[in-house]
Amino acid sequence: MALVLHASSSNKNGFKALIAAEYSGVKIEHVKDFQMGVSNKTPEFLKMNPIGKVPVLETPDGPIFESNAIARYVTRLKADNPLYGTSLIDYGHIEQWIDFATAEIDVSIGRWLFPRIGTAAYLPPAEEAAIAALKRALAALNTHLASNTYLVGHGVTLADIIMTCNLSLGFKAIMTKSFTSEFPHVERYFWTMVNQPEFHKILGDLKQAESVPPVASKKPAQPKESAKPKPKDEPKKEAKKEDVKPKEVAEEEEAPKPKPKNPLDLLPPSKMILDEWKRLYSNTKTNFREVAIKGFWDMFDAEGYSLWFCDYKYNDENAVSFVTLNKVKGLWLFRGKEIPQFVLDECYDMELYEWTKVDLSDEAQKERVNQMIEDAEPFEGEALLDAKCFK
């Protein structure tokens, strides 16, 4: 029996096995006309993977699911495959980067992208955290690639295949040039990989996203008009529905459920444009007080946003600095005049902090805001062990 891959022709997780097969001289039959939401719901498919996720590889010894496991299996079919390096330490480093590509890159891209295309609930604080995590991962990858052409050794390995496939979703769907330009070695690496013959045969010509997808529309469906007599050629119109294909970037997930309306969309429009403040904050290198902080207050919309101090309730227990940050404190900017209820509901650790709304008429409190924005040290008479900005 030949190896048979069950996945659509655009599934980046299926590409991992197909590219590994190209490098390994392994033949894989790719199921034609695979339709997500239909083909993976059949009894035959659910027998191979009971939760209905793709891809799945049929082998003479039984099916395999989970894309990284499939790619590993295909690679192992060739004895002493250089895709797994030439030494035990190579093997360890390859597995290390496979895990990194999955847990740090793929997960962060998904948490940023999927809520925007409607396959998960969109929460602005969660998006900011996802972008921050992705930037942190890409920065680490960029540092490694500054002195390495490939992830491990001097040639393509399975780690490069899985990393490139995971990055491809981000480059194609949400990571614009302005976003990736901060990581030039990652850019060079990605475009080098996708233009290798074995990659290009499977991935084809890739084009980088030109813009970040807007958040999926949350408008309620309009009521249907009263039924009208159907014309005789109605069956032809019904057939056209088959031409409409669902988005396939999140194919390993179940079909999206209708999303609840975001309560922030019900607030009046605000004159404060967060992206303008973020750019000012990020690009200001000198005269921070006179430029970035003054710019913040010039842009701040007290009707549309509110500032909140948070102080950890149990700072007296944070006695050992290498175990936890001492005296945890923070400053948060929320849309609306109160902390949104869905944030209180979704963030399980909110109750561990004392939340105090900033009184904008109190100059002392405004000065505390200024010091927190600029990471002033010492802060309230103490040295900073660490400071993070989530934007």
C-alpha cells in the first residue's frame, strides 16, 4: 500500500510531510478534492483520527495523525537521512527547533491570526499578548540566524522544513513587510528556504501579506425576505454554492462557531489611535519625556479610554528575586471608562491584583503614569528588576 496523505492542497501542515518526502525520495499520494468540513467528517476519516483534524497519513501499518509526527515518520523511512543530522547533538538540536517552531512560532501566529478571521473570539488584550510573544520568538530566531544559514548544521534538516511551513502561514496571512523587517535574518532565511526546489515544488510562489486582516464582521445576519416562487432553473443556482470554499488557513481546527458581539464595538468611536502612540513609543530614542510621554497625553482620550494601576495583593510573599519579580506593579490602558467585563471574566488572575483607576486630576498619579511608561529607575525608591511593555 502506498502512503496516502489526507489534507487539502493548501494545508501548510500537510506540506511538512510532502517536502520531507521530496528530500527523502519517498512517494506520497495526496488525496484529491479533499474538502475540509466534509472529507474529515466521514466515518472512514474519523476511524483514522477520531477528532477529525488534518492531516492524516495512511501507511501500510496504520494511520498517523499530527503533522510533526507524520513528517518525522516520512523522514525516518530513509536510512541515515541527513534531514535528521549526522550526530546525536544534531538530532537534539533539530528536535529543539521543531518544538520551538511549534510552541513559540506556530501558536503565536495562530493566536494573532485566527481571531481576526473569525475562527476564535477576538480580544484586544489577547491579541497584544500574542503579538508580543511572536516578536519575542522571532527575535530569538533572528539572533540565531544572524550567524547560521540553516537552523542546524550546514544543510536543510527537518527543523527547517517544519519552521518554514509554520512561518509560511504568518508571511502569507498576517506578517506584513513592515512587521518582519524588524527581523532581517528571519526574512532572509524564509525566502531562501521557500525558493529551494524541494520547497518550491510543494509551496509554489508565495507572496507576503500586504496588510493585517481586519477583524471579521460581527454584524448580525439580516432577516430573510418572504419566500418567492422559485424559477425553473433553481437547481443550477444551488449548484453554485459548491464553488464557495471556506478559508483553509485554520484547517486543523473545527469549523468556526458564530462569535458573540464584542462589547467594545458598542462604545462610541475614540479620537485616540493606538497605532500612532505605539509608533511614537517605539521610535522615540531620546528626549523620551518631551516626545513620547507628552505625545501620549496629547493623544489620550479620557472619554474613550481609562488608565488603571494594578498592584499584586501578595507582594509581601515575593521575597526571593530569582523565584519571582518582587513587588509586582503595572499600568494598563483599557478601552472604555471601566475595565471591560469580558477581560475580568477571561483573565483568571485579575483577582490577584488590586486595581485602581488613575485620577487624571491628580498630578501625583499622572507623574506615576509617566514614570511607569518610561521605566524610570529607581521607581518609588527601589531598583527595577525587570520591566515589560505589551503593545
